[in-house]
Amino acid sequence: MTAGRVEPGEVAAVPARPVVRVGAPTEQRNPRSVDLDLMSTRDVLTVINEADRRVPAAVAAVLDEIAATVDLAVAALRGGHRVHYFGAGTSGRLGVLDAAELAPTFNSPRHWFCAHLAGGPEAMWRAVEDAEDDHRGGAAEAADCVGAGDLVVGLAASGRTPYVLGALAASRAQGASTVLLCANPEAEAAGSVDVFIGVDTGPEVVTGSTRMKAGTAQKLVLNTFSTAVMVRLGRVYSNLMIDMVATNAKLRGRMISILVDATGCAEEVCRRALHEADGDLKTALVSLVSGAEVPAARAALARAAHQVRGALDLLAS
């Protein structure tokens, strides 16, 4: 056989590919599901449901760490910086989902939350081979888009995903704050980030299938984190989403419902106020609550950095 050439009848040598055995809790076997394939459909569902019940309690145990992450994000966004999610597989897809939902829900600027998925957009729909093992790729992507003052949240069920760790290391070098969210409380990378969120969800019902409890925990944490950030930034009044974007008939109706709930005014009064405010929910709300005319409400919001309570305080004084 000539070097670099395969002769007829010969089989080309296949380069050995890296193999890693992960010791994270998510890779361990769950004793409650060892007979899963022998169970009835109802029993399979029961085992999964009982396992899922552990997730909210596991998230509750890391609320202090989530709170610290919220404070870092608020400081970054108020300073004109950004929040980045870096993840692979299920973890990365959940980051993309969370970032995508913030603009329509809270009318947040689209550049505030940036989601980065190992393997690129194609990986949202199908696994991209070896993408999560690309430490250099994660580092290069972070170096290209993360700036000093940003917040970078790494999403990795095992806590060891090379793409994510590469991005976190490069982000630290750029002067960004870093957070690692995973389902492995003993992850080695815990000491190399500003905040470590290790959610103890334990072994999966299907061994290693981190789209299950680990993924559910990450979804809960991301929902909790990003919603709290929006609350702290004044994009919620009481418990109402006052910065929403009305992109369809249902949401336009929700705007009216929000004004009715927030002010106690009749629906027709709220419709009129929203019309006079050119469809701006915040302006209509401030006008109705304060009794001020729409131009005064709009000016107060501008002076209060578009914070409803700040605008109301200005008009009250």
C-alpha cells in the first residue's frame, strides 16, 4: 500500500476518534428506572413524572446563585453591554429559545441577549457532529463577539462541554463576567467562573438523556433568570408585561386587558387612552394612572428612562 493511497482490495484506515467517559451525575444509572423497558405505558409515565418532581426543588436550592447572576446581567445591560448564552445540544437550544422569547414578551432590544449554539443554526434541528467538542471554536466565537462588561452564561448539562468551557475562558480574557449553569454540582469548572449554578437533578430516567431533568432544570433557571432581569429593568408593572409587542389580535386584546387590570378603568376608556397614545401601552398606562394628558405622560416616561413607576413619581411630584 502506497502512503496516502488505497489499493484495490484494501481497506482505508479510519483515524481513531476521541472518546470521553463522563462521570457527571446525569450519566449515572437511575435505580428507579432500570426496568423501564418492561413497564406498562402508565408506569413509564409515572416514573418520569416522579423524577420530574425533583427538578423545582433542585432549582430552589440555587436561587442565591441565580440572584447573583440576575444582578450581574442587570448591571451589564444598564451599562450598555450584553448577555450571552453559549451552549451545545439541548442546553444550547434552550438558550436560543430563551433569548428569542424576550423581545416579543418584553420588547427588549434584540442585541441585549445573544445566543450561541455549537454547530450554528443547523444544530437547532439536528445534531452537528463533534460541534460540542470544539473548545477552540467556542473560544474563537466568544473572542469575536464578547466584550468587556458583558455577561456570559455557559450552558452545559455535564459542566464539561469543551465548546462552552472554551467560550467561558475566552470571555474572561475579554473582561466579561462569567456564569456556568449545569446539572453537575461537582463540575471541575466551578472555580473558574464568577457564579456557578450547579443544579442537583441526579441521574436521568433514561441514562444520559439530559433533554429530560437536566434540560427541564435549565429551562426553569433560564426562565427565572431572564424574567427577573426584565422585572429589575422596569419592563413589568405589578405583574403585568407592559413592554410587550402586540404582533397579533390576541396580543392587541391583551394590551386592553392589561390596562383594565392595572387601572380599574372601563374597557372603552382604556381603548381610547391606548389610541391617543398611538398604541404605546406604557404611555397609556401612565396617563390613566396619573390622570395626566398623554403628552405629559410621554414626557415623564422619557425623563424616567421609560420606567413606569419613575414616571408616576415625577408626575406625582
